[in-house]
Amino acid sequence: MTMRPGTRWAMGLFLAVILSGCAVSVGLVPPPPAGYVRVVAAESLHVRTCPSVKCEASTVVYNGQALQVYEYQGNWARVLVIDSGVLGWVQAKYLALP
């Protein structure tokens, strides 16, 4: 079986890319792994019982207070308030790097 020169070139390029470990980036940044710490970046923030502003607030956290993030659901983060041990949901846009 003979290959045309263009096919041979394309196969060689394909193999070179695979063997060199080249990766293609599409600009998406996955959320950090579960269990990382963030701080409150708003003056105050309600920690809610579910990921919605319609849910009951179980506590309030304040600027600079540390939260351990476990997961994301849409624009919400499920967190543990490190100081008190309260588990709940906050709007993720109000979290920042410590």
C-alpha cells in the first residue's frame, strides 16, 4: 500500500505533535479543585441554605473572612465558614484569593 506524499506529510506532522506532547489551549480556566480557601471580598455576604437568593440565610460573613470552597453550581459556591463550621452557599463572584 502506497501513500501519497501529502498524506505521508500529514501523518508525520500528526505523529510529531502527539509525540511532542503539544497541547491546545482554548482559553477555558477550570475552577480550582475542591477544598481550597478563598476570602470574602464584599463588605458582608449571606451564607444560604441552597444556591439561590430565595433561600434562607444561615449566617453572615464579612470582608476578609476565610471560607473553604467545596464545589460550584452555576454562579454559586458551596462553602464551609472556617471560623464557625457553618456549611452553605454564597455567590462566587464575592470570593477572592486570600
